[in-house]
Amino acid sequence: MGALDVLAAFGSTGRVGLLHPGARLREVVADYGMPWDIGRVDKRHRWPHLYSYGDVEFVVCRCRIITSVTVQTWRGTVELPSQAQSGEVIALPSRLTFAQVADALAAAKCQWEQLKPSEGQSVLRTLPQRVDFTFVTDEGPEPVLHVAGTWAHDHDCIPAAAVDAAFPEDFPPEQAHY
């Protein structure tokens, strides 16, 4: 399976493997191993927190629910969590054009709409999953995919006291960032 297949599935389902808004972090960690700790979204608060498996970044709420998923594609290759080996990532070429992504979504029978372009970029949004594919338009004759991501997932977060009782070991441990 190539990067285009993974991204078309992401657009159609809102999922990259086990990662999707609403997924429980503990279940994801059981299959993929501990994620890379990117850091706090707000320096003053532990939660929400940004993690990744390779180029698949995801935000986690204090109740350990994934609230958004983003796939960074701007480097020319994309590292995705391995389904075969916990804690490993696989690297796939990912310099994809607007036409390639649109064709792959059509082949996957995924509806999409093009949003109003802004300077230097265009955006394609899948329906009903609302995965946005953002393309840069100033790097050549065709728009090139830069990032694909979901919107934040609304959920009923449990109270802070219940979180402390549910996750007494401060799961997952926070790494020091310098």
C-alpha cells in the first residue's frame, strides 16, 4: 500500500490505521507502542498534548481521547505507523499532486469539495469526514500536497478528578523538552 492509498483511505474514513478522532490512546498504544512526545499544545498546561507516530501527528485530550489527526506530507516522504511491528514506522514517497489525490479519492468513492483558495495554497475537503488536504500552489506547475488533517473532535471530557483516578500513573509519561 502506498502513501496515496493511505491518504485516500484517510479522506474516506477519517482514519490512519488505528488513529482517528475519538480513539482511546490506551488502545492505540497497545497496538503501536508508545508514541513520540511532541509536546504540550499550551506550555502552561499538560493537556491537550501533541504526539506522533512518524509523520502522523495527533492531539490527545486529558481524558486520553484523540481529538485530531494530521499527516505531514511536505518532506517528500511520509512515515506511517507500521501495522506489522509495534513502535516502527514505514517510509513512503509522498510528493503528491492535487490531481493524484482527487483521482484517488474518486476511486475510493469519496466525495470532496474544493474550498476557496488563498494565496499560495488550495484546500480539498472530504465529505462527510471533513479531512482537509492542503496543497501549496507556488512550488511548480501543479499544486503539491503539504498536509492532510481532521478538524478537532468534540467529545464529553470527563472531569479532572475522574481523569486523575483513571490515569494515576500519568499515562503516558511526559518527556522533557528543551
